[in-house]
Amino acid sequence: MLSAGLPQGAVPKLERPGPLRERVYEALLELMTTRALRPGQHLVESELAGQLGVSRQPVREALQRLNTEGWVDLRPAQGAFVHEPTEEEADQLLSVRTLLEAEAARLAAADSDAVGIAALEVLCAKGEQAVAAGDMDLAVATDTAFHAKVMELAGNVVLAELAGQVDRRVRWYCTPVARRRGTRTWIEHRSLIEAISSRDGQRATEIMRSHTEHARGAYHQRDES
């Protein structure tokens, strides 16, 4: 139950401009993405409102939108619960991710310049440091930023929009396996940077496809001892 409280420091500040319901929606979505609100957790409007410092109305509106988008399950006479993704749901999304990311890597290898390569190097170093420090939240956030940068370097707006639609769910699925993957993620990223820098589109495609498939496999094995 939510009454146990959110992790200290997990509640984001609602300081961004825009309608309050939008800010509450973004805050709740981020809390679910990072699993501060866990799959299956009961979401009580009054308690969420108190945590976020708002009235119940924008919380109710946000939960309804999140239900429509598949992040929340509204159960008659029971209330709202964070959706628990099935293995099939995760597998389908991670399969689509592989297709999008592999194509982005190929395009990035064709179009990237020295500035883009340097940006990937900086993110890779940041991710390696996060893993070494045991900061898995930062490691996942940096991994997301790394993949977003590859997508940006690909220069295909439609591809980037499609990838953006699955980005948060990828983070949601991959957060629990970040520790399992550990340094392997960043070794693969280093190989990808080398392929992109060499303008080897075929190699970049192969590395990214293998990389995303490894993450997919780790997700399905996450509960094994």
C-alpha cells in the first residue's frame, strides 16, 4: 500500500510550467518509470495528493489518463493500481525497440560527426562511473540518454518520434535488470561508439541489435537466482 510512503527524495517537485494536471501526470509517470511506485502498488488518490502537495482532482485526472495509456489499472470497487506488465507485453515492446535502435545505429554511423561522437564518449564515461559507484538509477538514466543521443545522431525525425513512444516503458522494464547487466552494458556501448566513429554501419547495426537483445534476455531472466 502507498501508505507505507514513497522512498525519501523520490517525490519530484511540481515546478515546471503548464496545467497542473499535466504536471501531476508527468510526476506520477516518472515515479512509475523509476519504480518508486512499483508494479501492482495500490494508488490512493488522497495519499498521492498529499505527497505531491495538490488537490485530489488533478490526481484523479492523471490516473484516468495513465489508465488509458496502460500505466495504471482502474479496478471497480478497488481503485487504481500500477499496471503489472506481462512477459508478452515486455517482449513485444523490447522487440520493437531492437528494430528501432538498430536502424538508428546504422544511420548514426553514416551521419555522425566528431561532436556527436564526443557526446557519446561523455555519456559512456558517466555510465561507467555510475555502475562503479553502484548508482543504478543514474546508470539507467545515463543509458537512456546514450540511446537518445544515438537516435538524435541518426537524424530521422520519424524514427525518433517512434522511439520516444517506447522510451519510458523501456526504462520501466530495464531498471530492475541494470545491476544484472552492470558493466556489460557499457562495454557494448564502447564497441558501438567505435563502430559509429569508423562509419561502419553494418557493424553498428549488429552491435546495437545484439546489445538490445541482451537487455531483452536479461529482463526475462531477472527473477532467476
